[in-house]
Amino acid sequence: MTTFLFKQLINVVLYSGATLASRFLRHISTMTLIISTLLFQTPIFANSQGVEIIKQVQINIRPNHERRTLAVELLKHDVLVNKREMTYTFLLDDGAEKTLVKFLDPASIRGTALLLNDMDGTENKIWIYSPTDRKIRRISGLLRRNYFMGTEFTYEDFQGFHIDSKRYDYVEETPNCDAILGCFIVDSFELEADIIKNTGYSKVRYYIDIGTFYPIKIEYYDRNKKNCKTLFSSRVKKINRFYSPLVQHMKNICTGRSTKFTRTKIDNKSTVKSSELSKRALRRE
């Protein structure tokens, strides 16, 4: 393992095409984590090491605000069943991660919207709006395990990292992933009793690209400790300082169904107002 890590340290310096000095500076945070991994290979440091990696993930992938337009494909055994289009709006507002997802097409679900208010240490607050009856419903408790609008994403899959209320265990580094420098593997476990009671997962495992700190693969283990769902993120690029995937593909191994998101537009420069992510905003069509 130590030999592999030293190789990664050398590769980080050679990762981009700039001068040696700029390469070093560009990847200093990655090098720091790799060095700390070398120093702390004992189990007593597994949790703190995992947390430090996840903190770097947040720095690299989470802007303060963002808008995306996504093409959505629902598949069964890799055969296309349904196509949709939706918008995704995100805002980091006073420590809370606010997200609004709204469907644009097809006409049968146009205007259907999901609002999430996610604060560390608490179960995320979720509301869904249906234009058919113009009602807003709260999603809580065991309902968070339900699948969202026929996709392979459950409501709880939209939850943030919650560093203060989850345990993150560093597992190992592996070259066996779709990343030039290999991946850190980190396992996540819920700590809050109410969330443990309601979650559909026993753990979530992250495969984090050492070069970008983007989680390029996430495995979801059900309450029977079986890996039924895996999220794959590909074609990850840096957009205005933050890494973002072009394609995300959630595959349900147990059912053969999957959901693919392909980003068609992204904007993490323009301001997002808090009023755009409110229950009132859910009804705007």
C-alpha cells in the first residue's frame, strides 16, 4: 500500500500539462491528503482520515449556488423506457443546502417539483408539489425511502454529506477504479437514532477520484447489507473552480432498472436567491 501511495504522490505532480511548480501548487491539497494517509494507516485514524477526505470533496465539488438543466432517461435492462427534462437549482444558504428540482417535460408531469432543505444534524426537510391537484406534500420518516418520480433515486439520496452527524471511515486506496490516480474508498454511516430508524441504507461507500476528489462511484447498501444500487459519475470536468460530471447513472442491480442524468446546461456563476428555493417557488410553473 505504501509503495502505491508514493507512486500516486509522484503522479499527482505529473497530472497536468503545466510547469512543475504550478503542477505542485495545483495539487497541494491532494498531496497533503496522500501524505497524511501514509502517516495514519492504523484503525484509530480511520474516522478522522475519512472526514478529512470528505471535507476536501465538499471544497472541490460544492459551489455556493448552481443551476443545471438535465436530460433524464429511465431504462430497464439498458433499454430506454422514458425520457424527461428537468431543472436543478442549488443554494448554500446560512449553512443549509437548499435544492429545487422541477420537471419541464413531458407535459404530463410538467411543473412537478421537489424542494429540499438539508441541514447537518437533522433529517432533511422535503416537500413535493403536484400541479395536478396543486398540493404541496411533506416527505418525512419512512417515506424518504420511496423512489422519486419513477427514478432509481430515493428521496434520501438527495441528502448532503452531513459531516457532523455521520461517521466516515477511511477504508483504503485502490488503483482499480476509473481514475488516473486511483481512488480513496470511504464508508459512510448514519449516527442519529431517528435517521438510522428511517434510512433504507446500512452504509454508503464512496470511491473518490484522487485527482479531482469527485466521488465517481457511490455504492448504496440496503438494510440487509446488500449492494443493490450504484451511482456512476463520468466525464467529470472543472467548471469555474468546481468539478462536475456530464453524466450520472444510477443503476439498480437488483431490479435491472436505471436512471441516467445528462447535463445539458450548467451555471455556477449567476446568483441564486433564497426566494427561488421556497415552498412558494414550488408552485411557480
